[in-house]
Amino acid sequence: MALLSNGQYRIFNAQFTTQDADLLLGSPTAAIAGVTDNSDSFNMVWNLTNIASQVNQFTLTNAAPTAQGAYASIDQTIIGAGVHGSSNAAIWTLLPAAQSGQYQIMAPSAVATVPSGLVWSLASGEGTQITLASIALNDLSQVWTFQPQSGNVARGLDELD
């Protein structure tokens, strides 16, 4: 069973706690950056769809009407690659972090059987694009919380099958 159910979420950074993942201007190909939460903005709302729930793989599409169903994606699986909107789906993997309810978001790998070892990272605050970085377990800039929207309920590890 997946760690998170299908549905809508705001994705907050654990180090910059007022910053959530925003598809800038709701543009389908714009950068995804850390932006101060605005409850009126759909640019900050993401539709999570589980692809392979046994291994916590999922896609994210932006909920803003102007985003035209843009996926959170990357062009390359390399350190420093910027996360952005795209018509091409990236399949991300959710990794539980040390604190319950927090996760790292791992990038897809060029080799399906080998994890990429690269995760979403927010290097600084307001307006900074989310990029890929080598996984570091104690780096809160790489840790994210998913705030359910519209009645979604996140499940804890103790509630999984």
C-alpha cells in the first residue's frame, strides 16, 4: 500500500517551512520553486497519482487551470537539474524520512533497477527553484511534507498493510 493516497496535496519543505512547491505563474513549463504558501493559489496544489504503490512511485500534476495538466518533471537525472513543469511525466519515488509524515522525493533513474540517489532539494528560500541533489539523510532542505487538500488523508507507516 502506498504511503500517500491519490489526491491533492500542498508540498512543504521541512527546512524552509513556509515554502511550498509552486509551479511559477501556473505556466505549464515553468520552474517549480519554493514560494511562501498562498492558500488561494492552485499553482501550489499537486495531484498525486500512485503508479506503483508497492514501491511508492507516483506522478505529480499541477492543479492550476493554466498549467494544463503539467507534470512535475526533469530533463536530466543529474545533480543540480531543475524541477519544472512539463507535458512529460516523471515517475518519482517517495522515501520516508526520519520524522513521521516527512519524505524525500527521489528522481527517476536512467536504469530502472538502480535507484537514482537524487532527491528534491530547496537550497534557499523564496523563489528558489527546486533542484536535484545527492541524498543526505539529515539535510532538511531535502525533506518534504504533503499537506492533504480537499479531505485527503495521509497515512502513517503504522497504518500500512
